[in-house]
Amino acid sequence: STPHQVAATLPDFSLGNLAGEQQSIQSWPGKPLLINFWATWCAPCLREIPMLKELQTSRPDLQVVGIAIDKPDLVAKFAGDIQFNYPILIGQNEAWAAAGALGVNIYALPFTIFTGGDGSILGVHTGELHPEHLERFRSVVDDLAAGQIDVEQARSRIAETI
């Protein structure tokens, strides 16, 4: 996926959460988001989860959102074991449609969308996340919030690590 295809801002979409209710991706206004598309059967996805939980614990001002492209019963069972500390939205075709609305034409998991607090999409990472990706996201959104860089500069800095 080339950067110009990716949506500039986060479109509104809703998916079922672990409670079975529809929840909007716009549920966390003002917070930078790390939206992680994953599945229970995807080994690299599962390796990322402890790191994402740690990010959510250390940075409550950011919001990690997991989007499971999987069967709701499998995700619910897995969530019971792993004890997520961030919201999980679930869908199969609907979740791929949400990725398409974001301008992401990727059919492999995991992949992650980074947004600023204003809903601007700062970047897309395909494949497994590593600590340097999360470190870059943290520093970029901090500089963005402090007014030290603008959205275009934030996108460039995210792109350097992706």
C-alpha cells in the first residue's frame, strides 16, 4: 500500500466489542490511537500483545485498540485467558471492510494504524511491531501534542521507522 492511498483521517466505523455491542472507532476523541489488526491464529500478532498491553499501561493518554479479524467466540475465549487492558473490536468481513475504508489494501496480519489525537492517520505498519515502532509512535505523538511538529512532519517521522 502506498502512502497516498491511505486515508488522511480516521473514517468512522463500528464493530462488535467483547460484550457483543457495536462500538465506534471514534469512541476515544482526542487520544492518539494505535489500531492493531490481529487474529488468534496469527503467531506474530500474539507476540505483539504483551508489548501493546505494556504501552497501554504506561501511556493511558494513548489508546490501543485491537481489531480481531476472527470468530467472536474464539476471540472471547482468548481474551479471557490473556486479560487485555485495551478494547478489542471483532469482525471478519466487516473488519476487512474497515481496513479498506482506511485505504489499507493489505490481506496479511498483523498490521497497525497510527493516528494523532485529532484523528489524522500518521502511518501504517505492516507486519509485526517491534519496540522501536512503539517508541517512535510515543515520541511523535508527544511532539505533535506539544506543537513541535505538524501532521506532515509526524507522518515523515513515522514513515522512517516503518
